[in-house]
Amino acid sequence: MIINFHGLGAVPAHVDSGEAKAWCADPVLYADLLDETREAAAAHGLDHLITFDDGNRSDLDIGLKPLADRGISAIFFPCAGRIGEAGYLDASALRELVAAGQRIGSHGWSHTDWRRASPAVMRQEVGEARDRIEQAAGVAVTTVAIPFGCYDRRVLRDAAVFDTVFTSDAALADAGARVQPRFSYTTDWQQGAVSHTVGDAGKVFRRAKKKLAMTVKRLR
């Protein structure tokens, strides 16, 4: 069970209306959802993981302490082209996350749709982005979260340098699988949202339907 966040606290000016729908403005709710994730995973006999996309500065300023207080290690996926820009994590912040026991992955370079990207753009989104994030964070980057969760056979092939690929398929993940679907927070989530979402996702018919949809994406 993988729960993904995009930003925390007051929505900053650099966030557009689309991203704002995935921004958790209430830090108390965020902390409650961390507790709920752990409890729901235990209730359903699942492992759990927290991730963060985009590399917003709030990942460190608001996101880290509740994780540390609970002994949770998350994966943070910054966009390489945003590192050091106002409102985003810089190299020092990335290294602070690493020093706190957190993990760093890649969210590409410029948050573009990889299914529509040219080969030249993909070289920057995959290889150059990974190199820059590794240099900034001081650790090897072996995981990637695909921007917008959009992928197909070509995207997965181009991302072959990564051991694990995270998507936004809103399904339970299979342990050890290379492609890992996630549930992403949206502004309609309240207390109880994780328990309800995971319980619904565990239903046999829904899980089979999601697996079929993911298989189609991998083959198209």
C-alpha cells in the first residue's frame, strides 16, 4: 500500500490549479493520514510506503518531522530541473532528508508527459535528471516516479535504468514488482480516506480490474 503526497501546508504561488488539487493544506490531517496508513496496512496485512512527488520545499519543512516522529522512511521524488528554485528543495535540503534516513528518487527533469516526449527530451528526463539528482543529494538514485503517472511500453523501456518505477494507478502494489502503483492524496480526502481506499482496493474484482488495466498500459 503506497500513499503519495505532492505538497503540504499553505498552497504557494508557484503551484497551479491542477497541482493544488493534490496539495494537503492541513498538516494535522497529513499526520493523521500517516497514522491511518500504518494502521490500515496492519489491519489488512500489508506493507506500506509513503512517497512525495515534485520536490516541494514543504517536503522538508512540514513533511519530515511527522515521518521522523513515527520512524517512517519515505521516498522523495524531486524534479531535477526545479532543484534550487524558489519553493522547491535545493541540494542542502535533499542532503538533509538523506541524513534523516529518507530516500531520494527521480521525478524526471521538467514534469512533462513522458508518453509524448521525444527521444531527446527523454534522455534529459531520464539520464540527465538522474545524474543531477544524484549529484545534489549525494546518493545513488535507483527509483523513479513517472510524471502524471502516464506510461506505456516505450516509457518503461526508456526508464530501464531504474530498478523500480512508481505510477499513479491507484491500486495495491505487488511486493517485488518493478512497477509500483500508488494512491495519491487529493483535497477530497479526510480522516478515514486511507482505510476506505485500501479496503475498496482490496476487493477481488476491483484488484483484478486494476491489474488488467496496468497490463494494457505496459503493453500498449
